[in-house]
Amino acid sequence: MSTKLFTNAQIVNEGTVTHGWVLTDGPIISATGEGQAPDSVKADETIDCRGRYLIPGVIDTHVHFRDPGLTEKADMASESAAAVAGGVTSFIDMPNTRPATVTVADAEDKMKRAAEVSEANYGFFIGAINSNLDELLAADYTRLAGVKLFLGSSTGNMLVDNASTLDKLFSSAPALIAVHAEDEAIIRAAREKLSIEHPEGIPVELHPDVRPREACIAATRTAIDLAERHGAKVHICHISTAEELTLIAEAKARGVKVTAETCPQYLLFDRNDFMRLGSRVKCNPAIKEASDRIALVKALCRGGVIDTIATDHAPHLLAQKEGDALTAASGMPMIQFSLPAMLDMADSDPESEGLDIGQIVELMCHAPARIFGIKGRGFIRPGYAADLVVVEKLPLPGHKVADSDAVSKCGWTPLAGRSLGYAVRLTVVNGGEGPLPLIFEKQ
Ligand code: DOR
Ligand code: ZN
Ligand code: ZN
């Protein structure tokens, strides 16, 4: 096992930025300090971080790596490589693969595959369906991140719509329940109405009307209500509307065990971007109004409502993205550029007053570790895993992203054409000793 010394770094950790050094010993951080490392601190390799930030590795708790079964789009090897290229050292993968991850054995298969090919630390959700409550209750939630629940069907159609199943799940699951919150009945009604109005096909820019904000608001209300009635711990994925922010703030004030995630796409784009980017920005939930985007950014600045930024990295081939609002695949790759894009947003978005790198590290590194109970990761602390990322703030005009930069198998990015003011220079997973399965504290 080797030792590494990161020197002259701007260390961003737990709300402070300090000039200092970090020493790793094998997979673990062994010491940290301010200023110059004393001469007594020796290492096999020294990494001079002068002029650069050193942050804990990003933990992306919401990815769709498509493996097994959808590997024409992406696979565990390709997407974990994209993760590492973007400073993401740990990921939690969603269950809408083929087969869907709805039994403990399915999850074990994914872990085996990840152990063979992943470049980043890995964890998995087990998915809820109307008929697998026994599996969900029997699962070992020190090895699994929690239960993923689709309250609304999206890619993979894993909808749970049986009220008594939902009650049983929320009253008995010994795990965090992560929810895709969109109301199926509201979406169906909107789809039918728009299909009549557009017999030639619904233009893709009407996607936010096919999956309207009311669907998100209603389902988030349902998820909060279930958590409140049963005392369950619920994590609302990919918040996309201003109203959901209010619902979550109110629920938190009442003591409901609710946490909330948003994603770079809801912070960087609004529905006007469909005219420029077409189905590249089609995802579920849909990207909403400019006012929603601003409300989400302002909520990050204020703090307290949105807990995490995850990517919902959902690669599809560009050929599968062709079509109209009903036929083009929903989802976009995001993992590789999420950290630079969020740091860039903090600096350059006129709405992001007060947002700084420390808060981005809280949202993308610390809070995911805390909320999901990820053991020994997410912070730069002696004894913690040496998951470390060196980031550089670039001189203006930054780096203009192109599809050809994409490491993801699908070979494109919705950020193509956008200039980002930051670049990831080095990502170290477990001190360079290789990826490990995530271990979760019991919820
Ligand atoms: O846009 C989306 N894509 N939303 C989801 O909920 C699923 C995801 C996917 O797997 O493609
Ligand atoms: Zn989702
Ligand atoms: Zn998702």
C-alpha cells in the first residue's frame, strides 16, 4: 500500500476553506493539517495542489448506469469511468435496469458486476413494485442504500400504485425510501388532452405540459403524507418545482423525516431551453419554468430545504432521444460535468448570490454521506476513506464543453456548447487502492 501527500491545497471541508495538506495511507486519510506539511510527513508520492481546491469525492446518490440489460446505452464500466472523470468517487445506482433490481439476488448480481468493473465505489437501491414487499423487508440495508419507489412511471415502468402496498412499505421498511414523485393519473390526463390537441404528435417542447407541475406537487404531497403517517424516512428525488420546495419546508418544520434532492438539469435549464436543445433536455420530471429554476437556485442559497444535489444520470443513445414529447427517451447523462457545472453555477449564475464552493461540497459530498448513512466517506477526516478530488478554477472563459468530451458510452452531453469555469484535475478513490462497496449505517 502506498502513501500520498497532497500539499499546498485549498481544502474545502465542513464549511471551511483552509490552506493545508492531506496525507493518505493506503485507502485511508491518515492525517491533515494547516499550512505547510512538516518535514516529518513523508509519502511515496507528493501531489502539489498549488492554486487548486482539494475536496472530498462527490457521492452521487442517483444514477442509472443501465447495467444489466440496457448496456447499449451505458454500462457499469463506462459510466463509473465518467463518474471518476467528473470527481465522483461513489455512486448509488437505481433499480430500473433489465432485469429490474427487485430482489436481494438481483442486487447481489449488480454488486458482483460492480466489483469486477467499477472505477468508483458503488451502492444500489432495491426497487419497490406492487408485489415484492417480502424482499424489501428481508434485505440487508447495511449493504443496500434503501428502497427506490416510483410514484409515477418513467423509464422501466416500476410504478407502485396500490395504496395498501404503499402503507405497508412506509410502515415497515427499515430503510430510507427514495421517491420519484410524479402522479400517474395527472400525467395520463394531461397526455390524453395534449394528444387530442396534437394529432400529428406532441412537440417535445411541450414535455413540461405532458408531465405537468401538478403531477410533481401531488406526488410529493403523497410521499410526505405517507412518511408523516408512518414515521418513515423519505428522500424526494429530483425536485423540479417551486411548490415542492414549500411542501418540503413545511414538512420539515412539522418534524417529518423528509430530505430533498435536486439535480443540475433543474438548476441550469428551464423550458425555454427545449427550443435550443430539443429532446436533449427531456427528462422526467420535466424541466419546468424559468421561475422554478430561479426558486431552486435561491433555495440552495438560503439552505435548509434542498439537502443534496445528485445527477439522475440517465444516459440514452442520441438515436433513442429522437422523436416527440411521447416517443423520445427521457433522461440525460450528467455525472461527468455535475461538479464543474455546479461550481460554475455558484460563481456565475446571477441568482446564486452567496452560494459558494463550501455549500456545493455540503450538497454533493457531505449531505449524501450523512443522509444515506454512508460509513466513513464524504468528509476529509483522519480515519475516513481517501476519496479525494483536485479541482481547478479556470481562467476565463473556462472550458467549452463538447460532445467529444463525454466519457459516457452514449457520447453526448446536454452541456455541449456551455463554458464551465472549473475542471477536475485528479480523482483518487480509496487512496488509489481501488473501489469498494459502500457500507450503510442502519437507518
Ligand atoms: O428522465 C428520466 N430518466 N427519469 C427517470 O425517472 C428515469 C430515467 C431513466 O432511467 O431513463
Ligand atoms: Zn426519477
Ligand atoms: Zn432517476
